[in-house]
Amino acid sequence: MQRNIVIWITALILVAVVSVAGTVYYVGGGPKKKLVVSTTTSLYDTELLDTIEDQFEAKYSIDLYFISVGTGLAIKHAERGDADMILVHAPSKELSFLEGGYGVCRKIIAYNFFAIVGPEADPANIKDLSPTQALSNIVETGRNEDAKWVSRGDDSGTHTKEKGLWTTAGFNWTTLRNEEWYVEAGAGMGKTLQVSDNLDAYTLADMGTYLKYYKDGIISLEALVTEGEELLNVYSAIAGNQTRHSGINFDGAITFIKFLTSEEGQEIIANFGKDMYGQSLFYPAVDLLKHNTVPTMVQWIKNYAFFNGYECPPEYQDDHPELYT
Amino acid sequence: MVWEFLQNPIFQITIRSLHISGTATLLSALWSLPLGILIGMKSFSGKQFAKGIFNALLGMPTVALGLILYLLFSRTGALGFLHLFPSPQAIIIGQAILVTPIIVSLTISAVESVDPEIVDLAKTLGASELEASLAVLRESIGGVVLAIIASFNRAIAELGVALAVGGNIRGFTQVLTTTIALEVNRGKIEYSIQLMIILLAIVFAITILTNLLQRRIK
């Protein structure tokens, strides 16, 4: 009987060892190099990155690992050396990320617009107003308890944009957030839209995620304010700095950035969602900036997302000037 | 046909979940079982305290453990040189730690419910310390199996650790719970429901199995 138990225990140890060895093998044994990309939720939630991943991996011997976390945490990941590169949309944060010496080789890959979305009944009467006027109306209606605002509340790119818009509209976000009608979801874009939909509330959304959720019938909120320079949304790719974290897959990051800004990559971005939603969710930015095809648009992007007139200041180009010619 | 089925993401995610949580449970058993048997059999001064610690750790919130492990496994963390974030191994280690108090506590109870005379009897019959432990283990094997099954259930159903140190990466660290959480955010409700049904089926099947075992033992 006791021999039986010894056999059982030996078997248990064997199975455990084999399992662990198997895991090590199937994780570490692959021939492909990993590229860990921490990304804003909007690019992930729309499934654009799934499409890009399929086409990129078919061409290169690199395994793309996307972690969808929002711009705030994505930047943190890269600062700690946990991500090889990031896809983000908060220029002010990107600048301090570059200045902190954490990232290099920033490239603007795409843009679209944020929208102030809300219930069809539109209790604050904001349809087609300017963004700042719309926000003033929402505050007023909110204080009269007739409207609610849902904020991402997660330090993401959209949240950063929202705080900026409140400032432009003449409000102090830190006091607004304590008011009754101001709800902080603390969640990604998709979740926040669902929360707003359930509360019949207004929120700020990137057009890509909004359109996908609207057309898929997940939410019934209307896009009420969609125009204005203030609502511009610019997506960038930034590689981690290998002099700071030597272990990162820097070459892989550059390869992926080049793919994203190549004709092929830009084509994927331009066409993504066209067949499903009748319009593009994101607009490619590379050709636009290079050839100045739509001057007003280029000027808006430069005002909002350029640093001292540069897409990426020369000191952060890290011997890859070919990215900027 | 078979190949297509094997390539199906739902199948792969399910297998990955079973593999990760199964490995975590077995790995944990390697240290938790001896620890549980030892604490259960011996009488020493800090025994109640040790039992109290493990009982308290039973309620470890997975988000807390996830955050602690992320900070450890992060490149700039104490164990950053292991390059464990993000990876399935990181989830395995995390879940193994998570279920340790379950296996230890339940094993202690099982061992303590064994008649202490068995040890004396075994020793008078000339058994060594290890042989006496094995005799106790044999008597309490039902409880020990329960401990392992309950641990597996906890591991496969947890979200915090898997998300924090795995990152829900497609084809790499996506497990049932993380996929459900993120696909719901993406609005892919039907896909999430399919995964949820699988997760519930696994958890319920194991719970029923546990109950049947319990009845047989009693």
C-alpha cells in the first residue's frame, strides 16, 4: 500500500515536471522573435490590430504580442521596459515620454476625430455646436440633473483629450469630477461607451471605436459633435529606447514601425472598416504629412501633435533618419 | 477538418487555460502538499499561527497578487532578469502561489482528521518518519485530492493574475477568463458567451466531481 503512494507521488512530480518543461518548450522554443506592443484600447477594440497582425506576421518572422491597456499604462509599460514599443494617442504625454529618454523614433501613423456622443434625446441640446459650447451646455444641464457625463477616468489618451477639452471650455476638471453628474468609468473605450449608453449619458469617444459599436448595434448613442480642430485625434508609434532597456526587441520595433508607415501598412489602416461600416475608422497620416495633400488638415496635425515643428525631434530619431525622409 | 478544429481559437484558449491552471496546481502541490502534511502531523509552538496565516491567505484578492507579481516580473522589478512578463509561465507561477494556501489549509485539515494513533502504530511497527507520513497521507488521500481539485477550480476561474502578468495576448497568454473580460469590452458578446459556457462547464463539472468524491469518502 505504501509503495502505491510512493508511485502516486512520483507520478505527480513527473507530471508537474513534464508540464513545466512543456510550457518552457512551447513558449521559448519558437523560432520567431517576439515583439511586445502595448497599445491604446481604441486600436485594439476596433480589431484594426488583428488585421495588421495577420498581414505583418505573414510577411515577417516576428510574433506580435499586443497588450491592450490604454495610453497611460502603455507608456508605463515602455518606461519599465516591459514593452518593446507603444501605439498611443496623447501627444503631450508622448513628448514627456521622449524627453524622459524612454522612447525614440516616433512616427505619426494615423488620425481621426473624437466625437462627443450622447443620447438621441440630447437633453443638453449640443447637436452640431462647437465642442467648447457643447461642453458648457452639458455642465449646465448636468448641474440641473438632466444630463450625465461619463469619463474614461483611466489616464488614457482619450481621457487626456477630455481633460484638455474641459480646460479649453473654461472648466477645471479636478472640481468637475467631484460633481454628481460626472461619472468616471475607469475603463477602456468600449466599456465606457457601454456604460454611457446604459446611463443615457454623454461621453467623449474616438470615432473609430464609436462607429464600430454603433454599427454593430451594441450602443444607440448618437455622435452629436464631430467637427472642429479641438477634436483631432492623432495616433503615433514609438519604439522603446534600447540604451535604457538593453533587453528590448528594438530592431523588431523599427521593422514594425516601418511596416505601419509603409504603403502597405497605411493601406490597411485606410481600408479598415470600409466594407463593414461604410467609412474608414482611421485615416492614414504618412502620405498626408509627406506631401501636404490637405493643407488645413496637416496644419491641424502640426498644431496638435508636432513637437517644435517636428514629428519626432532630431535628438530622438536614434540613427533612423530614413523614417523621416 | 481536425486540423481546423485544432486551429479554432476557442479550442486553443480552452486548452491553454486547462494547461496553465493544471500546471499551476500540480506545481503548487509539489510544495504545498509536503508543507500541509508537515504542519498537520507535527505539533510545534507556532502551529496555530501558521494555520492562521494560511487561512488568512485563502482570501488573497487576485488583483492584489497580480499587481505584486507584475511589479516583481517587470523588467525593472526584482525578478525582471527572468523576462517573465508577459508570459504563460508568469501566470503559472502566479496561480501556483494563489492556490498554495488552499492546498496547504485543506491538507492540514485532512491530515488532522486522521487518527493520530496511526502514526504511533506505524512507528511501533518499525516505520521511519517518512513512512509514517506516507501512512497518514494514505489515510487522508480523499481530502488531499479534494484540495487539489478545489485549487484547480480557483486557478482556472481567476482573472486578476492572468490579466496582470499575462496581458491577454492573442495566441500566447489568452485564457478563458481574460478573453471573456476583454471581448465583452470589445462588444463581442456572443463570442464571450461561448467562452463563458465552456468555463462554467469546466468549473461545474469539477465541482460536481468534488461533491461525488466527498460523498464517497464519507
